[in-house]
Amino acid sequence: MSLEAEKHSNTVVHTKTAGQYLRQGNPSSAISELRLALAVEPDSPDANHLLGIALSETGKWSEADVAFRAALQKRSSDPQIHFNFGVFLGRQEDWQGAARELRTTLAIRPGYPQAHCFLGSALARLGDAQGSANEFKLARELGTCQEQSARQ
């Protein structure tokens, strides 16, 4: 195995382990694993994406923002990164940014009910009642949408 392939393999292992920690509700251990992954492969979009999620769960907002942006710089067509960045921006009450990221998510993956749901929340916060109602309606038609959870 070449050195590059071995580095990538190590990054993948650390990133997958971090994902398991996140699913278990342990963002601190996930952050440790992701820092190991990024030490080997600093521009890994998967590791940066999960790092953004883990850092946001621990309240490290500015670091999370940097991680999400790094992930998007490497993989700008990934709807999941845009979605999670949009949710993150909404948690920061950056409703314009959240709406932008969620619209990008939907441009890439139109049938994503949760993106419609969270976009409905962002638009409501921006005072666009009609746009909000339209997004919630689409979300419910496509799947489930719990408006209360989207508004948190």
C-alpha cells in the first residue's frame, strides 16, 4: 500500500470512529478522532464536516464554522454538508445564511423533507410567512416535518 493510500485509510478509520462517537452522543471523543484524521489529511471533507457537527454540539461556534466551510470548499456539491451547515447557522440565528444553505441543499436534492422543514423555519424567522408555509407544506408532502423541532 502506498503512503498516500495508507494515510487516507487512517483518515477514514478515524472519521468512521468519530461518526460512531457522534451517534453515541459523545462529541468530545469525536473531536479527538477527527483531529487525528485531519492531522493526516487536513482537507478531508468528511472529517471537516463531522468536525463542524461535533464542535457545534460542544458550543465551539467559530471553530465549527471554519470546519463546515473547509468541508464545503472541498465538496461544494454535497447536500448533507449544506444541510448541516444550514442547521448550524440557524442555531446561530443567522437566518439569511441558514436559508441560503438550505436552498442550496434543495437545489442539489429537491426531495429532502427536512431541508424544506428547516427552510420553512428560517423563512418564518425572516418574516416570509408565505414562503415558510410553502416549505412546510412541501416538507409534509414529502415526509414528516415537525415544525416545532425545526424552529429550535
